Amino acid sequence: MKIDIKGRFSFLGGTHPHQNKNLTRESSIQPGPAVKQVAIMLSQHTGAICQPTVKKGDQVKAGQKIGDSNAFVSAPVHSPINGKVKEISLQSHAVLGRSPAVIIEANTENNPPKEPAFSKFTSSFNEEKYSVEQICTAVRDGGLVGMGGAGFPTRVKIEPNPQQQKKTLIINGCECEPYITCDYRIMLEWTNQIIAGIKLARKATGCSEVFVGIEDNKNEAIEVMNAAVQKSSNGDIIKVVPVKTKYPQGGERQLIKAILNKTVPTGGIPPMIGVVALNIATAAAIAEAVAYGQPLTHRVVTVTGEAVASPGNFYVPIGTSVGELIEFCGGVTQKSAKVVIGGPMMGIAIADLSTPTSKTTGAVTILTAEQIGKAKFDRRQTPCIRCSRCIDVCPERLNPTKIAHAVKKGLFDVAADYFLSACIECGCCSYVCPAKIELTGHIKTGKIYLARQKKKMPE
């Protein structure tokens, strides 16, 4: 069946930052560096932090569980390599600053690289061989979380809940953030594995319909995924839906609105309206965990930016340091000014290159001194001119200026009244502000202060 590549579905608001995906768009997934040491963060997900199940001096094997929690909203962590636990200590964390991690030294004599599993899957994959309980248990035991950035434990999303019946499964293949191409390459290269994961997720959730949303600037991915769906036994249930290319089309709430024209209530979650949303890489991980019992120990990471000597997409052990990835890509060819975990719109700048990658690290983006210098010059802040551009582009229909000004004045209760917590921190408001006010930065700060007031975040 021929598919119309032009996306008709979208959402209100949003903007169009420069894509800059050409640096790695054609770069096939390659093996990452042979690591000598990894740092496995015990907090890589939404929910309770894991407690170590190993101690200093223990020998561990690749795939062995090294941290877990009894909390419902949590996910275990595993070693990606054979090695010895060097220590359990605080390490640099992109979000928390510092957080406990298990440091493992690699066994130099016995550490074969892990191969991706995509070649093991065909279009005839049969999900009926697995019960719902088997699928959910394998996903939980494998430590699967949302790999698009949110890190919400996948088991919690897909398991049956009589109080919240799930009807629609949405697979997010938009990858709207500039520079990043890891999901795009996964769709092209791991297609049958993704379809297998979608089938398993649909069976676990009990959803009667499945939509795979892909931005219409990814023509080849749309065609490849649609062809694979038509070959599968679920071609009548799974539908590939091209959506308009617009940032942040890949936001969970925005994609649901675009495809289904349904709105997730403010402060709510998709299951409240009968929807489950999963990232494309998460679907692939589900297939590997269920069919082959493989935990989430490796992922594809885009290393990109004009400052990188050899940008590309790499299959790397989780826990590899950012510095090691940059060195593996030949280092930088010109003076870099900022290293970002993720992309330039929603990513987090880091100061410590020993910061390890995690389950949610889809990219490492290096921005040049020229880019940052120009941005600083262009972003000389002036007073707000009340143009309302921030309101026009806000995908959540908020008033970012009122929230930001309340935070600046320390009026956090007022900021909360303006729905501070509903902000998805996409950065659209800051991107279009003619006064160059860092609105998103103020909102993020307000969230941190509120969380500290409620004792939900350490001082």
C-alpha cells in the first residue's frame, strides 16, 4: 500500500529551528569504543533510585543486574560488560549534578562486544508465543525505560490496568530535536526488530489500534517502516502516520494531539485518555528483552556537531563517558564551547566530560565557540515588549513570560498558579523571544525551587 508522505497532522504552537541533521543522517550505526571502565548510574529513570546489589570487589558479567528497587515506579540497572566493581561512589549526573553509580573496570581478556539483535528478527515474528505476563516481566527485569529522554519505566506503561483501559498505542518516531538522528537510523536499520517490539507492546497493553508517528522530513523512514508493517501479520492494526515537521512534534502530548486530536489533561498522563506512547528505540528494546532475555545495557547514541571530527551514530555500552565518546569520534576540530547531553533545544550542558551516558542519552552535541559566541551576541537581553510570540509558539498554550517573571521575583506560588508545572521545557519560547529573555531557563529554575520546597529534590 502506497503511503502519502506529506504529513497532515500537527498541533497548535511550536516552531521551526534549523534541523542540522545532515551531519549524521546518512551515518549508519557503528560499534562504539571498547571501554575500559563504565559508570552505571543508579538513577537513570523516573521514580525511585536503585540500591546496589553488588559491592566493591565483586566480579560481574555482562547483563548482570547490579542495582534494583522494590518501588513500583523504578527500573533495575545492569552491567554492560564483564568486569570488576571498582567502587560505588558519587559521579557526575547530567540532571542531578552528582548521583551514586557503580564503577566497573572491564575485563581486558574476556569482553566480546555486544552485537545489536536486529538480524535475529524477521517480518514473521509471532508475538502470540508470549503471554502478557511474560512480556511485562521481561520488560521489568530488563530495566527498560523510555529512551526518548523521559526515562519512565516501560513496565508501568504497558502492563494492564483495569481502572485505565488502554485503547491506542502510539509509537514515537518523530525525533524532532535538531541534530539527533539515532532513532532515524534505528528505523532504517532495525526495522523488523521495531515491528516485533510494537507487536509485543500492543499485546501487553491490549490496545486495538497502533499508530507510528514519523515527521514528514524522514521520507525514507516512513517508506521503510510502512513496507515492514505491510509485510507483518498486523498490517491492518499498525498504521504509519506521517506528521508535519515541526518542533516539538515528538513531545508525547503534542503527538497525541496531532494524531488523535485528543488532549492529555494538564498534570495527567496519556493512559487517562486510553493512550500509551512509546519511543521507537524503546519498542526495539522490548523485542530484545522479551525474545532473547537481553536487558537494556547498550543503546544508539548520536555524537554530532560542527566541532566533531567524525560525527556519527554509535552502539555503545550504557555508562560510557561522554569524553570517551568524543575521543572515539576523533575529538574536536575547532574550539568547542559547549557539550550538551541531548540536542540544543532540550539538552543539558555539562561541564564534566567524565559524565556517563545513560539509558536516556540519545545524543552528545558539541557546539562551537563561534556558534555560542554568536548566540551570546544575538541574545543580549532587553525588556519584554509584550509581543506574545512566546504564547503563540507554546505547545501547552501557557504564558511563559508571566511564569518567568514570577520566578524572577521569587513568587513561586504565583508561578504555580500560571501552571509552571505544565511546561514541557521545550525551549520554543526562548527561541522566538525578540527580547532574548531566557524564559525556559527561568521556568526550569522555578521548578527546582518548588521541588526543594516540597522536599522532592535535595538542596
